[in-house]
Amino acid sequence: MEEKFNLIYKIAREYYERNHTQQQIAKRFGISRIMVSRLLQKAIDERIVEIHIIPPQNPYYQLENKLEDRYNLTEAIVTTGIKGDYQKTLDEIGKKASAYLFRYLQGNEKISISWGETLLSMLNHLPAGNFPEVQIIQMIGGLGFPYEEISGTDLTRRMANTLNAKARILDAPGIVKTREVCRELMHYPQIKGTLNLARQADIAIVGIGQFSDNSFLIRSNTILTQDDISVLKENKAVGDICLRFFNEKGKMIRNNINDRVIGLTMEEIKAIPRVIGIAGGESKRIPLKAALQNHIPDILITDHLTAEYLLQD
């Protein structure tokens, strides 16, 4: 027994202190690599080796861990929220989102993006880069905003310029009057090609829209008709991603609006390998929780006050 203990100790020391590979250890002691692996596990089980993980300085790491567990997220990133100040909260979220994206970029990604002020905040903090092989793709057509800086078209161009990347613009309106017009436009080669490229993206970056009387979609009076608004209210819509609306349970609302949107469907967005959802502030809590219940984003970037709300039972 003592001899076996000594062997486990020696193998653990070779592996953890001297950074030798399992194959090197197996050769030295004349045993199989599988046996080395088993003895290393035995070292942990017998407490010969104790592994301590030191938490980061980040004060919100526990919130991040809980969000990842609760909503089965690949990663959650939480920053400071400022109660009663949406713009400052948005600015903090934008900083985190830009840092995450820049950390992730390798140099050959296809990135599909939506629209909105959250993405604008991210872009405002995005450092200049040199990624000539990266493609930034607009995933939903233009929506006739009075503030063009939050439109998908402008955001796509600006992000591509900042990163020295390629921009692929979706040269079409985001929503049209009838499904027949939508189908016809979707067959135009440029529109069809851009949407096909958007579907092939490695990353999607989306904002989470709210649907209420105070929401931008209703106040703008340029995107949805009064009939659209009435139908969505009847179906208890709380939010959207790229004009794909859902209720408080995260269930998609099926109506003729979906047949008039020139952009990716929710199924197509969810099929993209890495979907980054960026949202925060009190007004986004209900739609964000609904989106998470529908497992739309894989990565969540939000503020700590919203995170605490999302973890309430």
C-alpha cells in the first residue's frame, strides 16, 4: 500500500509540478498512459492532490456562474448597472460587449448583426482592428429610423470600418406591406445572397427589443402599422429580436408580420453557432428573460441589476 502511495505521489508531482505529459510519465515509470490517468484521478480522490480555483477579482462572477447554470448559457458576462440611469448602464454593457467581441475575434469570422442602441453602444467602444478577412453582415433590412446611427445598415458599415473588415449590406427594407412583396424581394440576387451569407455566420450579435407603449418600435411610428400593433398586443408580445416577436414565456408569436420581414427568421438566428445577446436596463428585463427561456442567446452580456432579476424564482 505504501509503495502504491509513493507511486501516486511521484506521478502527481511529475504531472502537476514538473508539467510532464502523461505519455512522458508513462514511459518513465514503465506503465500505460491509461494507468497514469487513473492514478492522477486517484491522487485527487485520496486528497494527495488538492486543486483550488481562485475566483477572479470580478465582483459579479457568482452572478455569471448562476446565469450560466440557470439558462444553460455558454457564457454570461455581467457588468455594473446604474439604477435609474439607462444610458450609463447601456454604456457599461457596451464596454463589456466590445471587449468580449475583440477577445473572440481570430480573423476569419462571419458576423451577422441586428440593430439598435445596445449594438451602437458596443460599437462606440470597439477598438480599431485589422481584420481584412472578417465579414460583417446585416441580418435584417433597413427600418426607416429617424436616427440612422442605430440602423443595421449604418452599424454594419461602421463596424466593418472600425475593424478594417468587409461589410455586406442588406439593401432592402426590413418590413414591407404584403407577404407577396416580401417573397418577391427575397428572390432578388443581392438580397438572397446577403441573407444566405448571414445564415452561414459564425457569430450573431443581437439586441433584445421591448414591446410596450414606451418602446421605440411603437413611438417611431415608421415601422409597424396600427393593425400590427393591435395584433401584437392581442397576442401579449413583450419583445422581439429582428422583428421576430415573442410572449412572456418566450414563445414565438405567429402572425403575418413574420411573412413581411426581410431578414433572418428566429430559427435561422438560433442555428448560428454563437449568438450573443446584449441587453440591460429595467425596461429590457421581461423581454430578456423571455428570450433566455426560449434559449435564443448562447452568450449573455448584461448588467448586475438585470442579472439579479433574471435569477429570481
